Amino acid sequence: MLRAHILSIVLFTPLVGAFLLLLVPKENKNAIRWLANIFALAGFLVSLPLVPWFWAVKNEATPYFKFAEGSANNWIPSIGAGYQLGIDGISFLLIMLTTLLGAISILSSWTAIENRVKEYYAWFLVLQTGMLGVFMANDFFLFFVFWEAMLVPMYLLIGIWGGPRKLYAAIKFFLYTLAGSVLMLLGILFLYFHHHTLTGVYTFSLEALYATAPLITGKAAILLFFAFFIGFAIKVPMFPFHTWLPDAHVEAPTAGSVILAGVLLKMGTYGLLRFSLPFFPAVANIHWVQLLIITLSLIGILYGALVSLVQKDMKKLVAYSSVSHLGFCTLGIFVYSSMGIAGSVIQQINHGISTGALFLIVGILYERRHTRDISEYGGISTVMPVYATITLIMFMSSMGLPLLNGFVGEMPIMMATFMVNKAWAIWAVPGVVLAAAYLLWLYQRVFFGNVTNPKNEKLLDLNARELATFVPLLVLALVIGVYPQPLFKILDQPVNHLAGIVEQHRPGYVAPVVNAQETEPAKEAVPEVKAPEVKPTEKPVEKKAVEPVKTAGQTPAFHTSAHKS
Amino acid sequence: MITIGNLFSRSDYVLAGPMLVLAAFAIAILIVDLFLPKAMKRWNAVLALAGLVAAGFALAKVWATVHYIETPGSKKFSGFLGSLAMDRFAIYFSLLFLVGAAVAILMSVRYMEIENEEHGEYYALILFAVIGMICMAAGFDLILLFVGLELMALSTYVLVGFLRRDRRSNEAALKYLLLGAFSSGIFAYGLSLFYGLTGSTNLAEIADKLAQRMADNPRYPIALMALITTATGLLFKIAAVPFHQWAPDAYEGAPTAVTGFMSVAVKAAGWAMLLRIFLFMLWPMRAQYTPMLIFVAVATMIGGNFAALTQTNVKRLLAYSSIAHVGYMLLGLVASDGKNNSTGIKGILVYLLVYTFMNLGAFAVITSLRRRDIIGDELDDLGGLFYKAPSEAILLLIFLLSLAGIPPLAGFWGKYYIFLSLMETGHYALAVTAVAFSVLGLYYYLRIANAAFMRESVDAEPVKIAPSLAAALWVSAAATVGIGMFPEVFLRMVNWSLALTGDAKIIGLLR
């Protein structure tokens, strides 16, 4: 019972907390804080059983989506939308990251938020549910609802509890992401009708759409790919679409920034992995498409790093460093090898851990001094030694030093890129160097030397609560850095699956043959990875010839009829 | 053969039941009002609400009757010699009008007291307007449609100018009256041309004759002229660009509760009549009117959205936004251009349903800001609402986000079906245009939300909400969230109202 509904439980625990918070009288701020923290922690604790459970089933070929709940079309049968949840390795890791960072950021807001406490925590918990829903949804419609609904609490968190330019930042954030997602909605509707044309069934179920979406060819497929891509690229954010990010980060309250960097940005890369690649593998294989996206990623890496270098505001520096780090993630995805994709996902997790920590670090100083100007500080390590040590470790983790987590993500990405195209890898290298430069330089200016500013002389070191927000992140950074093998194991199945799908649609791809003696590919040729929703095709050319009816027969269970009327 | 017997058949009066009930209550209010002391004027509102509830029961009776006699090919749900068609379509719209009017009345009670204009006529006029609306939705004859239109329009003119001590209200009423009368004239001219062309006032007969005419000569000039003049009158009533100029002024000047009423019920009635005429009468001319509708729809989206961007008066802003919404809805009609597609029409009905609640809700919030000295409709008046009245601010946010079409709120479903129909019929360019404008739309809704949530309040005076207004607010909010989260039952209702089962074709709706 518990196991069958674990995803729903994880999903709705924060929401229940948000509703309970409404019942607490608003004068009773400490009760509100306790309740919110309890529910945030509960949200994390209920997600913990997933770890052993998921570990046990991580390599099972079917069903591909584990812990599946609900069925197609059970929510709004008229249009074929269902409450369908399910996770694979990628979503599992992101869910764990989300619950952990949610609990940490709520804990970190204890003293930072003084007014409108109740509403703050309530929105935060709602946001938590929204983000978890995005990673769990197995129905495109449900995904879209969560994807959009989660913008609202974030908009309010930035707009109400944000900094001086909060109005501008909040609206910009909302409009940017909405602009991307409405195009995606049209794309979703196209897939929906395409599925209906082929099978006669109206459904938004992912499993069903996985079967039919790759059959779209030609210009339509390219346009669709970009309709989705722009939506996700804005979220990531990739280079030309990144301008909302610095504003949103700088104006958001600390906890908002942590969640924004730690989880929200990952929704973009998650979308690319979950939808763009498996839906349009043929388009992804088109050379100019790959080249374009890789180029944008490389520009993002270098541009983000260079801009970080010149920032005077600590938070803005960290914000731009996100652009650079996320560039690595997209780079890893779009080299299309298992190693690159695995590296990308691990880099996403690591970015959540280390950049989340960096925002917390900035928040600690901001809370004490109410300024983030680097020039205001200096010699902090003598006043706050514990804080300085933690900061150093997290900086090291962020710049990708071996034995810390950052290295574990960046290394596979670089290796995979190098194997595909050496020039790309060479262009990405300065990103790593520059990361070391801007972080170490920042560290030097803020922590080393003598205390020059008299206001900094009496700063208090971390208290127990603040320490508690860092400890889990520190431990994770060390553990992942020293022993990342479990992460790779968990990601094994999904990344091979993804890389396999893209591989199959590469021009000139020949499926591995069972009998090497035969000149023609054997009829029973099976791709390396058994992908439940992809029809094993022998040659990409043949995919056009696949009979629609046949496809319908191939994916039996998901096509429970949805009658649109 | 017309005999006394079939002129006064009993079923006719069952079908006209809702209107008769409303008329009785309206007249009763006018009489009772004479004897009510000033302190007890609230009973007028109670009586009006009772009238709406009674009309609801009469409607249920019609529903049961229609359900009983409705067989394929049956025309028995039409009464009065085929001029009144209380089919499912009409029942759906009547229900919408009743709900809209009820919420508007709930909003009005306290508001009219503050304005010191608590007269019984106000409620009677609302009921009369609803009668007109039902005629517009159920009319199957040009005469009845026109009479219904005028009954509604005249009542609304007076309602707009009800604050006789307020200059803005007077100005709005005069503008509305002049432009409305003008458009009614054009509309009547178009109808007379159709009568001249076909020799009938019955929609179905006109459609038959028009089909022959169109088969002979698809560019028959008089038919085209009739089409254009009729469409002008209809588009004026729903405030589509370029016939929208009256809307912002009338909306701004009218008492806020009336603005809410106008923006949902009056607009829905305009739509009901438009759909009646376009789908039941002008269907043979769809090849001619679709290009025109595309132009008007795009112009309406552009005009409404861009004009709304810079408004500082919330009522005016919502007026322009409601123009923009008409643009999206028109796209639904465009998408039903004869490819056996009913999704667009369904989209319009869903849109009108959700729009009723979310827009009334938004106006209810504005109404609550009315105090002795402040009208409460400037963007600045909303400043710091979140700090003064958090729950009300949250409700306002819900309505605004719903208007912007953010899931999982009701407004999303309206937009969703419009986009769906456009994608289904291959109008990709229009779909992209529409979504682009819906992003633009979010901007001005967020301006209101920003004022309410992120600015400091102008004064510390707490917002007092009368119980009736609170009821209006919570009903609207519950519907907005409820329809948004669990739309299934409402979608089925819309399917039912279009007599659609499975993939039924729009043609099925015609006969």
C-alpha cells in the first residue's frame, strides 16, 4: 500500500503542510516555522524509502517507469489526460535532490523571513509539490499543469519577499518561462493529434506518445523539436535565453535562490532528457541541430564564466556561474553518448548541491550585513572560521576539484565530448579554468587578508541551525566525490536507453545483428537496450514505413481508449 | 394551419417557463419596492435571487421536458410556432445567465447601498435583462432574437447609467445607448435583407434558402451585404475590434457590479445569439464569413491586448482584457469552418462558462474596494491589498491567473480548447499568434497582481466585505478552482449542451 503510492505521498506531503499552515494564526510565527520545517523534513523523510526500493528495481527492464501510479485517462477522460506518475533513474535522483533542498531551504529561512511568514512557508511548500510533480508526471498533460502551476509560487516568492527590484524580476521570470511553455503546449497538442491520427486514440500518456512521436518526420519534426527546445532552453537557461536568471536570482530571497538554482533549472534539462531526445531522436541527430545546441552550450559555459569573473555582487556571481555550469549539462546531453548523459545528470545533481550551498553561503553573509557587495568584505575567515572552511569546501566542489562531487559530473562530460569532437572539448576547458578563477578570486577577496571593514569585526560564526543546513550538503559533496558509483548504477538504465534511442535514429545506423554471417540484418535484431516503448527498427529509413496500426498493437496497455468528444 | 389550439399549447408555456417566472418576479419587485421602507430594500435583492432560483427550477422543468421529447429529428422542443427553441444549447446558456445574474446580484447589495442608490428597479432590470438574454439564446426566429436583444440592451443601458449622480456613469450610459442603438439599426438592416432574400424569419428556413443561393452564386452581393451588416451588429454586442470602442467607457462608468454583469452575462448572451445566427442561419455562408472572422479575431486580440497593457484603471483594464478574450473565442468559431469539427464551438462554450466565474470574481474584488470616498478601481487603490486583506488578495490572484490561462485554473480550459481546435484544424499560424498574445495578456494581469501583492498599501483602512459579496467571491473562487482541477463533469455538460456524443459533427447540431 505504502509502496504502491509512495510517489503520491512524496508529492502531496508538502501540499498538506501548506494547507495546515493556513490554519495556524499568523501572529504565532514560531509555530508556523516549526510546522513548515516539520513538513519540509517530513517531505524529505517520506522520500527516503525510495532509495532502497528504487535501488532494488533500478535495472528491471519493464516497466521502464518504476513505482507507476494511476492510469492513462483517469483524470479527465474527455480529453485523455490522466493522473499518471512514475520515475526512472533520472527523475529519482532529481526527486531526492528536490526533497532534500526543499527541507534545507525552508530551514535556512528561519530568521531571514520576518514578515508574512505564514504565506511564505505556504507558498514554498506549494512550490515544492509543483516541482516534484514535474519530475514525477508520466502524463504530458499532468506534466504541463505542474510545469506552469509551479511558476506561480516562485513568482510570488520573488515578488513579495525579494530584493529592491523584485517587481521587475518577478514579472520577467514569469513571462519568460510562460512564453516558452505556451509554445510547448502547442507542441504537445500536435503530438496528441498525431497520436490520434495514427492510432485513433486521444491520450496524453507519455508511454503512448513515445511510440508515435518519433514517427513524425520532415519539417514538422524540426519545428516541434524547437517548440519544445525553446521552452526547456529558457528554463535551463541556455545562452540567448538566460537573461531572466540573474535578475530572478539576485532579487529572490536566499531560499528562493537555492530552489531556483538547485531544482528549477534542472526542470529544463530534465525536459530535454525526458521529452526532446526520445520524442525527436531523428531531429536531434541532424548535424546542424546538434551543432547549434552544442555551440549555445559552449557559449553559455564561457560567457557565464567570464561574466561571473567581473561581478561585484556575490549573488550575481553565483547566478552567472549557474549559466556556465548548466552549459556543461546541456553539452553532456547533446553529445548523445551514455557517458555524456550520465555525466550531465550527475552534474545537475552536483550543481544543485554545490550551487545551492553557495547561495546559502551568500545568504548567511547577507543576513548579517545586508549587503552582497564583495568590496564590503575581506578577512572574514578570521571572524567566522567554521563558515570559511565550509565555504572553501563548497567552492572546491563547485569548481570541480577531484574527490569532491563537482569533478564526478564534469569529468564524464568532458570525456564524452572529447570522444565525439575534440574541438568542442577544448572550447569547454576554459570554462573549468575560469570557474576556478572566479571562485578562488571571490574567496580571496572575501575571506583572506585582514578585516578591513570595521562592520565585519563582530560577525558571528554559524549557529547550529545554519550548520545543519550545510552538513547534509557537505556530506553529500564528499560522498559523491569519493564514491560516485551508485549514481552511475542508478543512471545506467535510463542513459543507455536514451543514448540507444538517439543512436537508432542516426543516419546510417545498422542494428546489431544476431548472426554476423548474414549480410542482411536479421529480422529479430534487437537493439542493445531493450526499450519498452521504442519499436526495434532495423534501419532508420524504415521507420517511415512502419505501419501506424502496427505501432498501435505494439504498445498495448497504455491505449485504453480516451474518448474525446 | 394556425389555430387557437396550437397558438396556446401547454408545452409552449413550459418552454417559456423560465422567462415567465422571471417576468413575474421582476414585476413583483417593482410593486413590492413601493411599499418597502428604505432600511428593508435588501429584500428586493432577496426577491430577485428567489426569482432566479425559481427560474432555475422552471429551467429544470424545461430540461426534463426536452429530455423526454427529444428524439433524433424531433423539433418538438421548439415552441411558439418554431420561434422559440429551448434546446440543450439554450438551456446551457440560460443556466449561465442565471448564475451570472445571481452572482452579480450578490455583488450589488452592499455596493448599491454605499452608492445610496438602492432601488428595486435595479434588480428588476437585471431580471428583465436575463429574460432578453434567454430569448437571445433560445430564439429561433429573427424577430424573437431581435426583441430579446433589445430587451436586454435597453435594460443594460439603464443599469449602466444607474448612478445618476455620477457623471462617469451618465456619460457611459449615453455612449453605450447611442452606439448600441446605432449597431442595433445596422443589425436590423441586415436581418431585413435576409428576410428579403429568403422570405422567412425562421433560422432554419433562411439557412435552407441561403444554401440554394450560395450554391448558385457564392458571391451574391446582397447576401454578402446582409452578412456584413448582421455580423457588424453581432460583433458590436460582443465588443470585437473594430466595434469595441463602447466597451471600455461603458465598463468604466457603470457601477462595478453592473460591469461584472455586463462582462459575463451580457457578453455570453451576445455570444449565444452570434452562435445561433452563425451556426444555424449563416452556416451555408461559412466560406464567406470565415476570412472575415479571422481578420476580426486577430484584430481583436491585437487591439484588446495592446490597449490593456497601459491602462491604470482596473475596470478599464479588465474591459480591454475582455475584448482580448473575445478575440480568442472568435478563433474557436474560425476553427469550426466546416471540417466537421466541433471542438472550437465547444471551446467557446467552455470559455464562456469559466469566464463567467473568473471575471465576476475579479469584479467582485474590485467591488469590495468601493468605500465612501474611493471608487477603488484605480490600480493604486489595490496597493497592499495583500497586507490588508490577504484572503481577498489571494482570491484576486486566482481570478487573474485564471484569466491569464494558467493551469490548473478554470481559465486554462477555455484557452486550451481554443488552441486545441486550432491545432486540430491545422490553423498553426493562428495558434501561435494566440499563444503569443496570451503571454502578453499575463503581463497586464500581473500588473494588477503586483499592485495587490508587492506594493505598499496607500492607507491602513481595513477592507470590509459584506456577507453577500463574500458569498459571490467564494462561489466564483470555488468554481474557478473546481472547474480547473476537475473539469470532466463540466466538459461533459458542454458536450451535452451541444448534443455531442463521441465525435459527433457540428452539422448534427444544426438540425
